[in-house]
Amino acid sequence: MDFEKKVFDRKAKIGIVGLGYVGLPLAVEFAKLDFYVIGIEQNPKRKEMINRGTNYISDVSAEELRSVVEQGRLKAADDYSLLKEVDAICICVPTPLDKNKQPDISYVKSVTQNISKILRKGQLVVLESTTYPGTTEEIVLSKLESSGLEIGKDFFLAFSPERVDPGNKNFKTKDIPKVIGGVTPRCGELAKLLYSQIISKIYLVSSPRVAEMEKLLENVFRSVNIALVNEMAILCRKMDIDVWEVIEAAKTKPYGFMPFYPGPGIGGHCIPLDPFYLSWRAKEFDLTTRFIELAGEINDRMPEYVVQLVQDGLNQNCKSLKGSNILVLGAAYKKDIDDWRESPSLKIIEILEKKGAIVNYNDPFIAEVKIAGKMHSSLALDNTILKESDCVVIATNHTQY
């Protein structure tokens, strides 16, 4: 039975490598439609939880996960050899930055190397991890071709960037249009066929490089505009102007303006990282993305700016930052989620502690978190802790606050 018929008949088996914020929602969506899904997950705790039908991602319905596991349509394992039996493999692994803010695609390389050892004729491989333009064709393709199979004939490869927005109740995996770029036209067609089973709108582009660049454009756009409004907020404060009122007034223009809002910095798995992926790649072409890099610098400095505001406020009340009790509300990087990746709240806490402040935090979604090698536990938010605090910083706009 060929790939297309298997997909139409829901007989295709799908492998998802990485069952985190991207991979698990994707796996559940396919499993809900009667596809058999094997999830490759190296975290033993996560693997065991999935096989028990226990959820650990807030954007995934616990009931739906339990149902597909109990019906035998979703299984988690750590053995790559199991991917021999699947028809399509979706790679959903992290692409972080290293300590020098350089792209770290070691997870992608490792996974691709493992797949190349078991790759067989007829399989489709799709990379979803955000990365710099050229990764799919220069890194992934070259490793897969080491299997001796021919691209576009024996196996198929595409890039389709994840567009997960943790905590967004209006847009889930199945609701967000999917951009796909195949290495060959046939690769794109097969990837489109697969994803169209769970996603209503597919946008096919001419190559993986276009899809890779498109993803970076999405997030660089946000980074640059957030940096702009953060700088506006700093300026407005100096000029004694309410920046929020300014933004609300600007929003009345029916064209040419899109509102962005100031904050303590940027967090999450995309916006803080993606501009660095693009600027790093640009340097390989002897180009400097000054505007993009400046935006990153402005956003990176916002936690320090928040700490300066705390210090100024304490000084106005004849208090020193050193030895003061500071309560930080919110450890997550955005409202009403349990994700603290790259959260500016953690950077604020770290800077405050380095300056000698006594810092506690509260977050209704995050019970504990490690900051600079030290574990912190969320304290109950009550009148006692509020009275004992010299300053309260609302770092995340959780509904509870």
C-alpha cells in the first residue's frame, strides 16, 4: 500500500520525535483521527506519564490523551528502531542557543543521525523545529542521504515550522494554518497530504528555506515591535506620559498600526531565540542585521530596567535594595501558563538576589523553579507575605493578579 492510500485510509503510522509543547499536541491530534502514533521521548518521566495516559502539557486535553492511549493509538518509547515501522516521522526537538548565543542544533543533528540508520524506502520526514534557513537541506538532508536512499524517490523530506502558542485557548494545533516547504515538489505534496488530515489550511511554499525564513520573520517581527514599544515605555516614563494611554489612542487608527505592549522582557521558546538564529546566519553571508540585533539588546535589558525601577522606588522610601524583601508575582513567561522557558521573571529574580535583595515569588502555575542553580518554591499569596514585602513586582500578568 502506497503512502497516499495509507494516509487516506488512516492506516499510516506516524512517529513523533520529541513529546514536548510541540510534539505531544501534534501526536494527540493524529491519534484522535485513528492514526497509530509512536512518540520517541528520551525523558523517562514523560515517557512513563504518556503510557499511563497522564498529561503534563496544559494545552493538551487530559481526557483526549487518556483516550488515545487507552485505545492503543499512542505509545511513547525511547527506541529509535521502532521508527522503522512508521510511514512519516515528525521531528519536534528543541533548538536552543548556546552560552555564546549561537544556534545549537545538536538535538536536530543527533535525531537525524539516528533516523538515517533506520530510514527505509517510502518514508516521509518532516522537521518542525525552528532553525536557520538552510538547515533542512544542508544538515538534515545530507545525513539522511548517507543511508544510500535518494531524496524525492526513495524518501521524502520537508520543513514545516511549528506554530504552537502555549496557553492560547482560541488557536490550537489544528486551527493554525500550516506552512510547508518540501525539498522536491513531491516531498511538499506528501507532507501537505499528511498534515491536511488534521489541519484545515495548508500553505505550500517552494522550498524548505522559504519555510525556515518565514518562521524567523514571524518572530523577528514580534521581537522588533516589542523592543520598539519597550523603548517607548522607557521614554514615556521619563516624560511623565502614560504609555498605555498612548497605545490605546494609536489603536484607533484603522490601518497601518498593530498594537504591541511593553513588558519586563521577552520569554518562551521562540522570540528570545529566533532573532539570534537569523543574525548568526546572516554573518555567514557577510551581512550584519543591525536592526534585529538592536531589538534583541533592548529586550534583553528590560529585566535590568525593572530592577532599576524597584531600586528607585525603594530609595524614594528611604530603603536600600540590599536586604529588602521583594515579592515577585509570576515566574511564567506569559499569562496563565506553566512555562518558564527564558522567562524574564527569572532574570529579574537573579539580578535582585545578586544585588542583595531577599526575594520570594508566587506563581499559581509553577510550584518551583531553579534560578542560577538555586531552587525556589512558590509561596502562598496572602496578606502576611504582602505585608512583609518591601516591594511587590508583578512580572507576569496572570489573571489571578
